Amino acid sequence: MDVQGGVAIILAAGVGKRLQNWDLPKSLLAFAGRSLLERHIRALRGLGIDDIHITGGHRIDAISDELLRIDDPAQLVFNAAYMRGSMLSLLAQAPLLRSGK
């Protein structure tokens, strides 16, 4: 499957309460040396998606650091209301959704 030029939104704002890991966002949990965020970004890039937008909230600083570490230009948007649910994290991407990309 090739979706060259496609756009993706990754919701990575949650705390991960069910994982009982309040220090790092669940998207930064590592498996075999690679975070879930890195794995998802690499998979999307491999499909030809060149425009990735990430909604962060809890520990957005760590997500930003991970993007720098993996040297990826994904756009990071902060959702200050991340504790109120994933729908508000999606709403933080409203300008992108309205753009019709």
C-alpha cells in the first residue's frame, strides 16, 4: 500500500493510567530499543506518508525530545485539555482537519 503524500495524525497526549506508568507517555514505551512513537512514525513514512501531525499533552517535552532523537520533522501540537479525553486531542488538530489535506 502506497499513500504517497498522505497525511496522518497520531494521538499521543494521554497519561497511560492503565499501564501505571505516570512518568512517560505510553507512546514512549520502548520495545527492542525503539519507542512506540518511533515505530509508528517509521511505519507511516514507509507507507509514503510525508505529513505527520502528533497531538501531545502529558510530558510533551519528552515527545519533543523523541522527535529530535529520531530526527523526524513531524509537527507537534499541544492539547492542554489532554486529561479530558482523546476526542479533545483530535480536536486540537481541527485546523488540519478543516484544511482538507
